[in-house]
Amino acid sequence: MKHRKRLTSILSLLLLAAVLLSGCGRGDALKEGAFYIYFKNSTKRELFPVEAVIDEQASFDSRIASVWKHMVSGADHAEYTSPVPATVSLKNYTLQNNNLNLNFDQPYLSLSSPNEVLFRASLVKTFTQFPEIQTVEISVENQPLVLSNGSVVGPMKGSDCIDVLATGLNAYSETVMDLYFTNETADGLISESVRIRYNNTIPLEQAVVRNLINGPESADLYPTIPNDTKLISVSTKNGTCYVNLNEVFLNRAMVSRPEIAVYSLVNSLTEIVGINAVSISVNGSSNVMFMDQFDLSAPLYRNTNFDLIQAEPSESAE
Amino acid sequence: MKKLFNSLRFRFTVCFLLIGILPVILLHVIVVNTYESSLINKRMIEIRQRCNMISASLGENQSIQKSLTKEMADVLNWYSDAYGGRLLVVDNQYKVVHDSFLADLGKTVVSDAVFSAFLGKEYQSFQSETKFLEYVIPVTYNGGTEKTVTSVLVFSSTTDWIQESLSRVKQAMSLIEVILFIVMSVVAIYISYLITRPVKAVAYEVEKLRAGHLDHDISNIRSYKEIDDIMEATSQVIDNYRMMEESQEQFVSNVSHELRTPMTSIRVLSDSLIGQKNVPEEMYQEFLSDISVEIDRESRIIEDLLSMSRLAHAEDSMNVSTVSINDMVLNILKTLKPIAEKRDIELVYESFRAVSADVDEIKLNQAFSNLIENAIKYDRDSGMVKVSLDADHEYFYFRVSDNGVGIPEEALPHIFDRFYRVDKARSRETGGTGLGLSITKQIILLHFGVIKAESKVDEGTTFTVRIPLKHVEETGGRKKS
């Protein structure tokens, strides 16, 4: 018995150590509000965010200098190295209209392709965390950076650099959408501003419908469709969003007027850029009479006739 | 609680349950995992195939922009729809030139898998925590002097549909498991009851024995073979016990008889003295000396009885030391020489070697004295008593033979029994108590030895004793002969 106890405690210690030593790498959720310096992963060609403590009271220039210094020489860990190529040096920088222009010397142009992109991405993602900076622009010897195909890179936002794979740094996207719910008496639509966080592998439409199914955040608002409705599929083609729900949507209507349920979906989805119409189907078929009154077979367009007043903005996660 | 755990019924029930349930649970886990892997594999293969086809199409032009016509974009979107995933095309400046979700168009990609793809490496993965399928493949343009990678195709999708079908399967299996558990529990409890019922029946019968009904016959109770064996052995133990009780009763009645006999003689003699008037002095002398003899006999019987009872618990009080057996025998012969000379009996002593052994000197002395004394007593006048002593590396051998009246064959097995006398009249004359040989045998046994008697009527008797040289206490000294 004693041996077994000791063994399990050793194992759990090892596990804990492994977890701690793995550090912050790919796929770890970044803490909201913390400042991360984007180093380069030692083994893979990827960015490696490392939390840093920045004195927020210090002046802009001293903060820039401190971060830059870290980026150049602050990598003392086996797992990550400096993203700044040794051949390149920063000549000067300017801040104008929330755009930070970093001016490098000639050797920048000789950087090989993946390394240049990595370097650029680390600069953009690191410096756009400054409250004063919204975009970062690269210049070489005071000339704007140009890609090999001739196009100008221009100012880049932090969100312009992505790791397309599901567990990458940008595995999740966040956006604020207006979702349409109803009130207690279900006689109209009220929009709620919701911050939606969703994985990159699913389209925004899917996140929107999921949030609608889950219901409103605010206690004053009421859902329009049952929360155990299953979203079978959703996709957009040529401006029309095709939403396929399961039979729960049909069988257990939550509102007295079918328009309320239908247009809460349509109006929420047409908020997405590129979607003009919505086609609703149940288990694949849109030849359906919703609540025996509403014909779903034709595409539906945004209808503001049912809109009531707006509710308070709130947050939601996917 | 501990008692419950030790119960056969409880253990059987638990084992039965486990044996019934565990395989099902194992099956459930294996089936679900196998199903999941095979579905995922299949989907992955399909995706790879499609992506390879798409990559071939896109690779027809050196510039990816040229390949990305509206028709091509529609085809790409159709495929990403059909597989419920997202298709991206990344150009050689690492910019997203096609996105079936449209959301990341124009963004810059920083991803190791994509960089590697530009060097020609494919990448595929299935993340078991997030359940995402991913596939990254280069688009190669084969025209011109050499192959160049013009762009990279990235496909990713969730596998919710797999999880959903799996959850149905899982639900069904869980339901089966619950039902099975309930059914098995009931069955297990019932079967364990059936199995332990015969055991309980036996316990009931044995309880009767415990209550004192020792004549209750338990040898016919039929149960499991193992328990039958136990019951048979127990039955024998009880029989032995009852025999012992009987022999004990017999012993008590024997003892009372033996003790009473001298008393009766004394009574008769003293009564006749009391009853007569003017008894002459010689008569007094004669009768009183007879009474004295009877008293001596009584004393001897009582002495022997005490010896016997002390010997019964003597294992604890064995006083073992290394003793020269030769010296001991010589001493005995010296002591008994006068008695032998009285009847002109020759005492011969043969000693083949010097024997030294671990024995209780006092007890063994008593035993050997008894044997030699008997030999003299039952020998003819002018006869011979031969005593010999020998030894090997394990035992020493002590032999006493006489050429006296001998012991009849029927009597031979009983001579070591308490109070057994071949010729009652004879031993009364010689002053025997009937306990001598049984005391001797007991002493030999305490030394883990063996005693044997051979005899022919009118020819003589030989007693042979074998005793181990070393007194082995721990194991009870049972040595193989």
C-alpha cells in the first residue's frame, strides 16, 4: 500500500512538472489583458508568445525600447529564440494616426521568405498590443516594404496575421454581432449585441446560429427557438445562407407567431457581410410549412417590421 | 464490515458481477474507439484524395491567381461545403487568396505546416482533444524547367457528425450496461444463494454437534466434494473423541477396580483379625505382614498412576541432556544384580560402542530399568537376561531379551495397554501393577523413539528400543524410519 501511494504521488508530481515545463506554446489560450512578446519557436517555424510585464506608466518611447530590447536579446529559454534576424537592425520608428512605422536597414530586403514573414508577424502582433498602436507598417531605408510580386505590404493589424490551423495562435476569432431575440410576450424582435468567440474552422454563420439557439444573455430577453434544436449544417453560397435545422425547430415552436422565430434567424444572419438571403430547411428539406402558416420554401430576406427597441450589449463565447 | 467481505456469498456475487460487466464495458470502449478511428480515417482519406485533385487543378497555371477563376472558386466552395469544412489557398507571399469562409481573405499566414508545404511537405492531423481534421498540401506547377510550389491548400473541418453518431452508439451501450448490471446483480445474488445453500446446510448440522448431540451422524450429509471431505474427517475426529471418552471411562473403572482389590484384601485380613478372639501373636504377625504387602501394592499402583499422569504432560518438562547410555545401563544392571542373583539369573551386557545421546536421564532410566526388571521377573530360574546396546549415526538401539515364559501371540499387541496383564495371577505374585510397560512406552515415545516386542511362549521375549541420538524438538522429531 505504501509503495502504491508513493508511486501515485511521484507520477502526479511528474505530470505537474510536465505541464508546468511545457510553457506557453501553441494552442494555449492567451490571457486577456496580458502583454505577450512574440518570439520565434526554436523547433518549428512559428511564433511563440511569452508573457511580459510592461510598465504601463512609462512613456511610449521607453516602452517601445523595452519591448524591442526584449525581442532582440531577451530569449533565454530553450523553447524560443529571438525573432529578430541578426543581420537586420532597426534604424528608427514613427507613430502617426495610430500607425507605427518601423524603419529597417537594407539587409531586411535580403531576408529569406519564411523568416521575413515570421519576423514581420512577430513585429505586428507584438506592437499592436500597445494601446496607441493599431497598425504596424514596415519600411526599409524609408521605402515602404514591397513583396516580390510588386505589391506593397502596407499597414497590418494584429488580426492580419493568422495561423490557419485549428490549434494555432489564432485558433479563435472574435467579433461582435447583433443577435435578434424576443420579449416575454413574443410580439417583436429585440437585438442584443453579443461578442462571439469561435474557432476558425467553423464559419461565423454557424457561431451565430449556435448563439441564437443557446438563447439571450440578458434576463429581459427570451429565445425564439428551442435550445435543444440541432443545427445540422449551415453554409453560404452566392449570398444566400442555407441553414439546416432538425425537427425540434418544427415540433416545438416557442412563439405564437412564426415570423418571430423565422426572422430572428434571418435578421441575425443577414448581419453578416456577404449574406443577403437565408434559406431555412428542416432535416434537409425546405418544403415545409413552419407552424402550419409560414412557407419556408423560398429564400427569406431581412425584415425589419418586427424590430422593437435594442437591448444592452453583452458577451458570449462559442 | 470485514465479516461481510469474507463471506463466500459476497465474494461470489462481486466476482460474478465483475465477470459479467467488465467484458461489456471493455467491448464498449473498444467498439467506440475503433468506430471513431475508422470513420476518421475514412474521412481523412477522402479529404486527401479530393485535395490532391484540387491541387492538381490549381497547379495547372504558374500563377495561382490565374487558376483561381470564379468557376474554380465555386468548385472549391462546393467541396468545402460537402465535407463540412474550410478550404484556404495561400499564395507564395503567404497571403490568403481564397477562403471558403471569406473571413480571412488577404491575411498573412504564419504557420509551420504552411511553410513546410511550400517546401513540398504534406501535413495531416487529427486532434483528439478538439476533434479537428486538418490537411495541408502544396500546389505544384509542373510546367517549365522545374517544379515550383505556387501555393498551398489548407483544409480543416470539425468532426461533429462523427461525435454525434458516436454519441448515439454510446448512449445505447450505456443503456445496455445499466440494464445488464441490474439483471446481473439479481442473477448473481440468486446464484450465490444457490451455491452457498449446501454450505449453510452443513453449518446447521454441525451446529447440532456443537450443541452436544455427539451421536448425530454427519457422515451422510452430501454437499460439495470439498466439504464432504471436511465432514468425513470431522466425523472421524468425533469418533476418535468418543472412543477416547469410552476408553477414559474404561480407564476410570479399571483404576477403581485395581485400587479396590488391595483394599478388599486388607479389609478381609483386618476383619478376620478383628472378628477373632484370642488370636495368637504369630497370626497377628502373619496377617499384618500380608496387610503390609497389600499396602505396598496399593502404593505402587498409586505411584505408577501418578507417573502416568505426569508423563501425559511431560513434553514440557523433558529435561534433556547429553548422557552416556553405557553408564546408565551399567548402573541399572548394578542395581538389579542382587535380584537376579537371588534366582541365579545371569545378566549379560553387550555394548558394541560407546553411546552418548540427548535424553532425559531420569525418565529413560525408569524405562530401561522397567524393561530389565521385567526380563528378570519373567525369566526362568537360572536363566539368562541379555542386554545389548548399539548405535548408528542416527539412532541408538537398546535390546533386552530373556528366555523365560514368553508372551502368547494374542496378548502381544496389548502388552503396552494400561493395566493389561497376561497372567493376572502371576503378576500379582511378582508385585506388578499392570502399568509398567505403558509407562515405559510413554517415555520412549517422549524421546521420539520406538519400542517393539517379540516373544515365543516358553522360549523367551525380546524388547527392542530405538531412540534418536539428537532430540529434535521443533518438528516433533518425526523421523522416517
